Amino acid sequence: VADALFRDVHWATLRVLQANGCDVIVPPNQACCGAIHYHSSQEEVARTLADQNVSAFADLDVDAVVVNVAGCGAMLKEYGHAWPENGRNVRTQLAEKVRDVNEFLDELGWVAPLGRLPLQVTYHDACHLAHAQGIREAPRRLLERIPGLRIVPLDESDTCCGAAGSYNLTQTEMADRLARRKLQNILRTGARTVVSANAGCTLQILRQATLEGIRLRVVHPVQLLQESLEAAQQ
């Protein structure tokens, strides 16, 4: 999903990592993380995808495997637990290196100069980042580094937006209720830029805004960081 619809997030991730001194390797034979399949009880398909990813990263001497979609990161971190039989050790070795890009940059320590972005934004906690991975403050700390950026607190920021993997396809009524509730909370902030670290959340929030005729921008934290990097160079 992310590679098809949000390739600009990938490019922003690459540039932000490089700006902070990282050498980035993108294995060409990596596959889907398998989360959608796993959550849909297609465990054999998910395991095949997991093993393909293990193989893709096996020979790389890297410090971290950085992921910019919360749902994918949560799945990759569970590789060692999802299938306890043969192959668990190599899956665990990969899982232990996985870091969400917000988590990684926060741990690494930001060094690149940032320029002013006079924006008012609000931050939505993606379930697969806040609940599944326990990452809440790292993206906020990164955003707070951007000069001129004002973060307006979002009521029920860690309440699900209704995407939840394929939940919005299988449980449409409840998913729509959650989306409407999320959008109402967003509108109350007065911000028209929403920051989210998960592709599914971005699609869900944008869809609801479009249905209600509301112009809303939904971006990943790395996109704002990239914009701030560019502002510093002007």
C-alpha cells in the first residue's frame, strides 16, 4: 500500500535519514510485511512473505531496519513470535533490528539544521505505533524540533480512526463511525494539517474528509521534517 500510494513518504524518509548521517540500503527483493494477510488468517501466505523478507535482509550488515509505516513495523517486530516453529531464530534476528523511523531518529539524535515551517498541525496516534509498539513521544519530540511548527493537542488522539488494517473493509459501519469521530476531533483543533505515521490512518482520515467536503492535509512526520530541511537550505 505504502509503496503504491505514498512513495513520497519513502523519499522523504531516505532524505531525512541521509541528512542525519545514515547510509541507507534498500534491498530490491524485500516483500510486503504480511500484516494484512496475517490479520485475515492467511498465515501461510504471511509466513512466506516473512521468510522472503528475512532472506532479503539476512546478508546485510546493518544497525537497524527502519520502517515508515506503523502497521508494517508492528508486524515485522512480531516475526519471531508469530511462528514459533522452525525458522524462529532468523525471524527474531530480523525483528530485533526493526525500528520505526520516528523511534530510530529519536534514538539516533537529530543533527541536521531545520528551517522554519509556520504551520499549525495536530498529531494522530496510529494504533500500530502507540498501542502495538508503545511509541508515542518520539514523533512528537521530532516535530517539536521544527521551528515555527505549532502542535495542537488532539482529543482522543490514540483512539482508532477506523482503518485498523482491513477492518474498514470488513466492518464498514463501525469503521465509518470511528472515522467520523476522529474527523470531528481533528476539526475542533482548528488545524488543517494532520500528522500520522501510518498509511492506513492517512487513507482513512483523508477519505472521511473528502466525503464531508473538507480540505485536509494528512502527512507523515518525515514529510514535515523533509520540508523543514529544505527550508533551512533556502
